[in-house]
Amino acid sequence: MTQLKIAAASMTMALMGGTAMAGCGLEQGSVRILANDFPALHAVVEGARECAGDGVEVTANHTTEHKDIQVSALTADPAQYTVAVVANSSIIPLVNEGLIRPLDDLIAEHAPDLPDSNKVTLDGKVMAIAFMANAQHLFLRQDILDEVGLEQPETYDDVLAALEAIRAAGIMENPFAANTQTGWNLAEEFINMYLGHGGAFFEPGSAAPAINNETGVKTLETLKALTEYSDPDFLTFDSNATQALWEGGEAAVAYMWGSRGAGILDDEGSTPEVVEATVMAGAPIVAETGIPASSLWWDGFTIAQNISDADAEASFVAMIHGIRDEVIEANNDATVWLSPAYEPTRAAAGVAATVQAGARPYPMVPYMGLMHGALGDELSSFLQGSESAEQALADAEAAYSAAAKEQGFLN
């Protein structure tokens, strides 16, 4: 079984500084970047854009649909993009299809001091450079908790009690927000909760699914209990929607990505009252296990296989330039950077607490993407009340198994 290996997430992971030459030292090449759409990645890409000129072109597509288009875009020859910014899960399809290239030679030539802790390694070859950490955790309105006389919740039982108290006090009818949009986001919510419940997604040493069990049912029941306090349109909410709800003062407890913290705490899109009362807390612990209901993530960049060596070199150098110390220092509050130049901030407190409490990493096995897709397609029927938890999980296992057999992971 193929295994991806990366050093454990840490607030002290090191990143080289000052390895890029002035002006990037490039004379030719096309750099075409595909990335998610949030401020930290905009900062990195803008840093990479500084390498444009003198025969070098740098373009970028920031889109929340990046995971859906990356395989087809990199399958083309030449690939539509030379750089794909990925995370734990989105690298897996690219590795499975052989669409990204090893970076060892480029590191040796252009970033020889890059620490091992920033290298995402597959079978002894570096396949990505990690530059930031992320996790989902609680965002809390401290003023509203004070109003109902409650401490910050530590478990999901505490969260549900707080939500009921807020509703009963007439403060908000729908005080909870999370990224429960049908598809990838909903599946990620299940994965976070399932990890917190101590669940394993596959049979030991096998690609056979193992989610239709008591742990899976408990996970779905907890998710459903939370959605009872959400806006009725919760199956449409992605990160942009939940951030907008929070900034608009329409939620008192939310479960969001730590990378959204900087945008929520800035002086745009919200009010001083909401910003001042916002607290970043660790992901809730599932009482029975003591494990935070979250998954640890990294974000990093990869270089496409189906491009010229000149474009690969230009792309690597530009991205290294985009994550140099000066970029981190100028955008310190945008995320949890994996760099010695990073100074932890108020916005990073939730990620730090989640890491320190022992959250488990997102599973990085080649077939986890198929499981993620099956969960995203099949779980909404339970949350809408049209299927039992057991049936929804059985449907997810069936959909996963069919896809895993098609790709040769199961007989």
C-alpha cells in the first residue's frame, strides 16, 4: 500500500529563508498556478508573481473548484497549469495518476537548505512543499456565551447545550454554522467527527471500507443534532457562506477553517462588535474518546509532470520566492505559516489548540479521495431525514467500493 509521509504538524516547523536570488534569477519559463481562493494563498501567489518579466510569465487561477479541475487540467499535455497548490487530500489523485513530478533535483539546485519538515515525501521522493498548516475548529461569540452564562464549550455535548441555551434565550434561532454543503465540505465534516469518535475508515491493512458501524452512526447523529441549530439551507454552505454568516452577526458558534480567522478578525466585512467578541477555540473533543473532532492539514505546492523542464524550474523558483520570509512577515496574520518568520497570532489560537489537543491527521492513503467523494454524495439524505444513518453509510460504502474496484484498490 502506498503511503505518504510528512513530519507531524507543528507550530515550529521551519522553512528556509532567503534562498531565492534577487529577481528570482530566471530568464525564461511559463508559470501557471492553480490554487484555492483565500487570502494566504493570494499572498503566496502575489509573491510568485514578482518573478514575472525577462521572459518569464506568471498567471494564476484562484478557485474554490480547484480540486474538481486539477486532474483534467494536469492530464493535458502540456498541462494547463504548471503548479497545483494542494492539501492532504487533493494531492492524492495527482499522485495516483502520475500527474506531478518529484522535486528532489529542483530542491538540490534551488533550495538546498529546505528542511525535511517542509517536504511531503512519497516512497522516498519529495512530491510537494508544505508551507502552511490548517485545521477546523470553533469560532465563538464570547459576548453571547456571557449573556447565557456559559463557559467556552470543550466537548460537543457542551456545544449542543450552548446552542440550545442561545435559542431558548431568544438570541438566535439558528446560532450554529458549519461547512455542510453537499459534496466535499459535508464529507469533511463527517471525517472530522468520525476521527474524533476514534473511527477507522478502512479495515486494517486493506482498502475495504469500515464506516457502517456504531461509530459511523454516532458521527451522523452528532452532525444531525448540530444541523438542527443551523440555517435550513445548511446543505448549501461552504467556507465563504459561513464566514459571511459570522461577519454578519448571524451565528454565535461556528466550526470553520483556521485559515478563515484572519479574514474574520480584520476590519472588513463585519462590525467592531462581532470582531471584538470573536474567540478562536480548539475543535470540540468527543467526550467518549478525548480526541478533537478535527483533522490536521497542510497546504503546499506541487509541480506538474506534463510540462517542460524549463517551465518546471521557473515554477519551482517562483513558488519558493512566493513563500520567502518577507512574504510571511508581510502576511503574518493570514494563516499559520510553516516558517521561522511566522509569529503566532490571535487568529491562529484555534489551530494551535487543536494541534496541542492531539487532533489526528487527515488520512493520506491513495483511496481516501474515493471515500471522501462517496461520503459527500451519500450523506445528505440522512441529514434531510429521508434515510436512516445505517442506510446512508451503506450507500457510501457501496459507492466507495464500486469506485475502488474500478481503480484496482479492491478486487
